[in-house]
Amino acid sequence: MTTQYETLRHEDTYREAFGVEPPVALGERLLWPRKPGCFIVHQATAEALLSPLPSTPLAPFAAQPATTAEATEATEGAPTDAPAAKADTTRVLVPAQWGLVPHWVKSASDAKLRAPKLVTAKSDLASTGTAFREAWLQGQRCIVPMQSFYADDYRTGKAVPTRISRVDGKPMGVAGLWARWQGADGEVIISYALLTVNANNHALLNRYQQPGSEKSMPAILNEGAYDAWLTARQDKAKEFLRQYAPQYLTANPVENKADKVPKKDWLG
């Protein structure tokens, strides 16, 4: 698969599918490594993460909370004189760079070189890999909203860029890890990586990526598991990282030359 995915193109989709306010500006439709993107966390996490706020490159987005349906339902049946239940179920959209920058990176120039190589993390290696281990152990989990992702189909003998999306047209919430890097001069980079799962036996995704390579796919979360994923204990978190059922996904070759992606596998 290639280093590219499609962002959400309608403000209401952020509210309806994820319970967050949309970014101030929708940004680019097709997202590449080291480009400004966004991820979702609970409000308490976002407040700590965004202090101080990120610098100019991430300015098109702003953290704006929106109460989830779960939080609303939890308080509707409470007596009027009872205090509202205090639960961290308010989700916030956080501006960030796609391509993780671990906290131990020494300089912004080093971060620039590393980020394109750290756009994804294999779920079975996230807790042990040098770049992702601390984010995993610290519970720095997030949800990455996307409309589709891209994969190369090699069955004809050459790479054919293919768009993978949900059959029902709804967006995907992909499991991810976030990191916050701060340089000696105070520069802050907030970044994230997508978590992937093995897809060797997946009825759809096993057709893609280079022949002979391990097949992988983004860890697409079920809608009802969003808050649980963000708050799960570390020993339970990997239970959320599973293949998404192939019958709920569709694959379409890319015809528009402007949408074609480079022939470089990224999820294997």
C-alpha cells in the first residue's frame, strides 16, 4: 500500500461520524507523509497535548470539542438535582503531522527525515519497536478519520493504484498512536502513525501490495468502540486491532491521474 489516504471532505461528517467539530479548514483531500492531518482523542488528553499549541505548519486546524452521543445519553436520565457524571467522553480533533516523531529525536531536521518512514506501525510490533514503544506503553492512542486509503494491485504484473473504502460510503476511524516532540528552541511537533494488522488471509486486502511481501491493512475500528479504544487498559488495547470484514469494504482502481500514488509499499 502507498503512503496516501483520503481525508473527510464535508464538515458534517466529522460531527455525525466522530462527534467532533470539523477543522477550521478542511485541508488537502489526499494526505501524504509529513503533511498536516488530524487525529481524535478525548478532551483531557488534547488539553495536555496542545500546551503549548503547535506552531504555524499546523495552524489550519484547531482543537474543538464536541460531546459524544454516549456522554449525552449518560446524563439525560439523571435527576435534575444530581451532579452530572464526570467522564472523559468528549472527543477533540487535534491538528498533527502524519508520520510519527518520537520524543527522543534530536532535531527538527532529524524529525523531517524520520517521519516519512514512521507513518504506520505493525500492531504486533508496536509495543516493542524502538520508534513506537513509548507511545504504546504510555497509552498514546488516537483515532484517525479517513474516507479511504490506497493500495497497489500487482495482479496484472504492474502496480495499479486502487482506492479502498467502505461499501456504505461512511468514513473509517483507524487506530493510531500519537507523539509530541519538543525541540531545544521550543518548537513543537505533534504527530501520529496508523496502526496496521496482518492481512495475509484477508479476502480482499490479500490481493494488494508487492508479491511475496507480508500483506497489511489499517486497523479500522468499529464505530461503537471508539471511546473504549481510547481508554482501554494497555493489556486490552490490542484486542481492538483486528481485520475489518472484507464484505464491508470495496476496491476501485484509480482512473484520475491526479489521484495516482507512487509505487512504494507502506503497510508491508
